[in-house]
Amino acid sequence: MDYEVVIGLEVHTELSTKTKIFCGCTTEFGGEPNTHVCEICSGMPGTLPVVNKSVIEYAIRTGLATNCKITQYNKFDRKNYFYPDLPKAYQVSQLYLPICQNGFVEINASEGGKKKVRIHEIHMEEDAGKLVHDDFEDCTLVDYNRCGVPLLEIVSEPDMSSADEVIDYLEKLKAILQYIGVSDCKMQEGSLRADVNLSVRKKGANEYGTRTEMKNINSFKAIKRAIEGETERQIDLLESGEKVVQETRRWDDSKGESYAMRSKEDAQDYKYFPEPDIPPIEISDEKIEQIKNALPELPEKKKQRYMEEMNLPEYDTGIITNSIHLVRLFERTAEICGNPKDAANWIMGELMKMLNDTQTLPEDMKFNQDSLGKIIVMLNENKISRNTAKKVFEKVFSEDVEPEKYVKENNLEVMTDTGAIKGIIEKVVADNPKSVEEYKSGKEKAIQFLIGQSMRALKGQAPAQEVTKILHEILD
Ligand code: ADP
Ligand code: MG
Ligand code: ZN
């Protein structure tokens, strides 16, 4: 029997506003436990929240960038539940009138071509604190620094049908959020987290199957494995005549399997009611217009422009525009060296290799954005060899050296003084009489050895062609 997979995502993203959603505490990640807290975000009785205006702006920006309608009259609601990381015993969220509705993000479909993943809504809410399990002391500690950090929850319709589509959706979403500057989307720090809702059904069936939800999986690779594992588990259940139970499951990535956490709760369990301490939010047409006009060029549009104006291949532009950090480096490099093609080639070749080898994400690159452009200029002006250029870029990548200074200080310029080059080669010839004799007695290959020795003596700073030419002049 053939099955198809149906997946909808609830994505939480932490906003990079300076302060929290209802108080003036910093949103900075980390810090000594319980130092980024005040009476409001630690839930003291008698305190009143005040909505951070930037959070509303960021939400509108996100809605517009994902083709949503902005709900011009929207409200906060209380979601009640008890858990030690939530000091108020309720989370301020939006249930009835979320700030953005009915949008979409376009992704690459597994079957080829494009498809739209519809966004049901985007709502604003506050993050909870963090529980830290201390095995050594055998206790659980609570850190409220994260309490009240603003979150957007982006809820998709169940429009994805494979792990690849889910990853593509998340990558597109992440790129958009980074471009519009609302979140750094660092998955390892929890600023982008996805809950995966998944069901299977027989191919061609009209009704959806029963779904399970896997919470807060925090890397793309783990999400892919979780989807594959859960799909298999559900199909196995159906094939053996059993039923899928609607529940929340935890994906254990190290074991490669999921296990039941709790039965699925619905809105009733949370006893939602309108938040009495916060007045409804009204957003004017002008405000929306103003935010829309200030939106930057978005990834898809940028990609098309790179392809059309710069004649770059689709694959390369896809990779570069997927990350605002690569975009910034690319645009600055192209500006300095005056050649987008060169900039793209160095990014797709040398940079990708180094990112990969060192397991570094583009957002964690530490070097000056001008450096790659400067290296390409030196190369194009024949001041350094291609080999040297690669070596300097490695130094830039690992130690953020200033390329021009580094080349000077280490004498890496190409030698332009033919007399000096000849002098060094003559010495090599004098030092290797055996090879010279072999070459002269007809062993053509022996010259390769002499070329190698000469290049080494010249530290690779003269073009190999030039070296070969001079060697022939001396020997022939
Ligand atoms: P709830 O209110 O119970 O959380 P929602 O309707 O808000 O349910 O859906 C939550 C998420 O689950 C959404 O992202 C939605 O796309 C997804 N979803 C809903 N039904 C299914 C299904 N049958 N299979 C897979 N995902 C689903
Ligand atoms: Mg939900
Ligand atoms: Zn606070």
C-alpha cells in the first residue's frame, strides 16, 4: 500500500528586540541565571505588562514578508497552564485574533517545481524560562532569563509532504527572518525552534490521518531524521491494523526514535481568556504602508536579480541568497573587486570548503567583510599567485588577518624581477647536477623535478610558466 505524508509546522522564533515583550529587561542570550529578570517577567503579583512597540513592528514586518494579511485590530489572550518555568502560571499569547493571518511561503516541491506552503497565522507571545537538570546535585534548577523574551509563532497549514520540503520551508523562512532583521535564527541557541505535526494517509485519500506532534526539535538534521522515523512508525501501526494516537511525542535523536510524552491537549485545556491587563492593539493603514515600504529586498527577489543582472548560475545564487551573511559578504566582495562572478566563485569554492571543514555556519564567520575582495584584487592584478591567494584567504578565515599587510609582511608578492628569478633558478640547476645530466641525456621528465625545486626555492611566487621558460633557456 502506498502512503503519503502530511506535515504542518509550528515554528517559534525569538525576536532580536533589545528588550523583552512586556518589560525593559534585556533579551540577550545566556548571562548568569536569573540576572535578566524583574518583577514583571518573573511574574510578581500586582505588576502590569506594557507591550514593547518593536515587537508589534517586527510581527508586522514578518507578516508582510510572508504574504499575510495584518489583523488591524488584534488582541492578547491568556493561556493557562502550570509548569515551573512559567512563574505567572499563564503565558500571554494570541488565540482569537492573531496579528497576521493567511500568508504563504514558496518552496521547492519534492516532485519538482514550486509550491506554496500556506501560513495559517503568526501570533506574538512570551517565551518561558529554562529548567536546568543538574545530575550532579540531583536536582532541577530554574533560570528565568528567557521569561518574557518575545516570540513569534508561525503556524503553517499541513501543506508539506516530505522531509526535504520541510527543510526547504525552514530554510526559506529562516532566510526571510534574517533578511528583515527580526531574529538571528540561531537554532543552537533556540531562537528558531520547530514543532513538527505529522500524519500519514493512503495515497489519494480525502481525509487527513490522525497526527502526532514532535516538539522543539532544534537542528535541521534532527528534524529530517525525526520525520523519517515518525513516518515509518505511523505506517507500521496502520499496516498492522492499529491506530495512530493523537499525542505529543518527544524525538530522541541519539536513539533515533520517538516516545509518547503526553496526550494532545486542546485549547479548552488551557482555559484561554482575553488578557485583561493589555488593551487591544490597533494598527493603522499608514503604519502598515510605512513598514511595507521599508522592507528590504527579499531572498527570492534577490536571487532572480543575481541571475538576471549578474548572470550567475541558479545553484550558486540559491546558496548565497539563502543566508544574509553570505549575501553581505558577496555584495561587499563584488563591490570591491568589481566582478560578481569572481566573488561568487570564491564563496562557492574556497569559502564553502572552509565552512564545511571547520563546521562553521555563515553567521559565525569572524573576518572583515572587505578581505576577500582585497585578495581577489591582488590576484587579478597579478600581485599574488592563485595559490598564495588561497593561503591568504585561509589566514583571513581563521585569524582575520588584513590581507595586504599579511602579503607584505610575509613577502608573498609575485616576483616580477626576471633577473632575480633567473638567479634563483641558476642556483637550483647548479645544486642538482644529476637531474641536469639526466635531462641532457634525453630524459625529458627530469625537468619536472627541476621545475619543482625551482618553484620551492621561489616559494611559489613566480608563475610556473615563467619558471619553465627560464629553465629551458638555461638547459637547452
Ligand atoms: P491545534 O490547535 O490543536 O494545535 P492546529 O489546527 O492549530 O491544531 O494545527 C497545529 C498544526 O498542526 C498546524 O501546523 C497544522 O498545519 C498541523 N496539522 C493539522 N492537522 C494535521 C494533520 N492531519 N496532519 C499533519 N499536520 C496537521
Ligand atoms: Mg496549535
Ligand atoms: Zn523583566
